[in-house]
Amino acid sequence: MLEYENIKLHWLGHDSFMIEAKGKIIYIDPFKIAKSSIPVADIIITTHEHFDHCNPDQISQISTNDTILIGPDSTQDILKEKILMKKEVLKLNVGDNIEVLGIKINAMPAYNIHRFREPGIPFHPQDAGHIGPIINIDGTTIYHTGDADLIPEMKGLKPDIALIPVSGTYVMDVDEAVLAARDIGAKISIPMHVGRGIGELSYTMQFKDLLTDMRVEVLDLEE
């Protein structure tokens, strides 16, 4: 767990995080989360429709009639039709800016440039509209890249915290993640998209070892 500017950031494995801030609980892409002793959500953000990012069973576990569900067009049908308990479903597409419960959220694109399921077909195409949300909590910004390679839109964002994938195959590998961390220029970079059967946990330390001139926090995977 990382505590920064009255915000607590918990890594739940893969690219799933829980944020405690302003008396609210925010989840990003909940997947294979613990079955008990985990708070219900005020806000759940989904980055795209793939089952390990927008999982109805996992979302339903932490969603209540007071929970606000957020995601791009590609997740809207899942959130509206398969999550029975919720307060409302909001759209967050690339370029959008919304404010929910006093927390500002905007969306960067998230896509592959050179990782393909077959020639010419990326795992995450740019035109699919997948997102990398930036969460602004009283001026402190957390950028979750979503499932992406190093893309031009990342350069110079300078958030307080950047959550960067390192597993390779579907997203950046360690070497590319190092380049992304330098382009993004966050105060704190945190490796993700490993654990829960994705990639190798050792990649997180490889990432840190290659960025000795930057602040990198490797979070413990919380059960």
C-alpha cells in the first residue's frame, strides 16, 4: 500500500487497484479480488471490455445501490445489463472529463502500437476507444495507463502517480515501461499488469532496478 497526500493506494494484482480518498472507495478494473474483508465501492472505473478488466462477477461483488460505475462505450452494455446493483452508469470516453463525488476523472487513450493478436490486428486497437483514466483528487493525480504500449499521448503528462504495465505480450514489457515512465514523468511510478496469472511478479523489481534515478514504488500484492 502506498500512502500519498492523504490518499491510500492498494494494488490488488494484475492492473486492479483500490483507492481510499476523501472518505470514498474507488476501484479500477477489479479482477480476482479477495472474497471477503474488502470494502464496497463508491466508484468503479473500467478501462475496457476485456473480461480481466470489466468482469461482471467481480464488479457485482463490490457494487451496491450507491455505487457509480464508469467506463468507455465498450463497457456500457456490460455495466448496464450485467451489474444488477448500482446507482448509475456514466460514460468516460477518450477526451472526456467528468466529476463524481468531488473527484475529477479524465480519459487518455490506451492502445497497442506493435502488439498484435494476428498480423495487422492489435490486441487493443486505437479505434476501440479503450481508456487510461487520470483521477484527480484535490489536485493529486493518478494516471492508470490502461492496456497500452508506449504511445505518444503519454509524453509530458507529469501526474503525481503513474501505474504502468510491465508484463509484455498484451501491453508494454519492462524495457518499454521504463521508456514510458521517463516519457510520462510522474513523481512516483508503480509497475502493474502482473500477478493473478498475468506475467511474472519479478518484472516489477526489474522495472525498479532500471529506474534508479526515479522514484519507483513496488507495491505488495494485497489478498
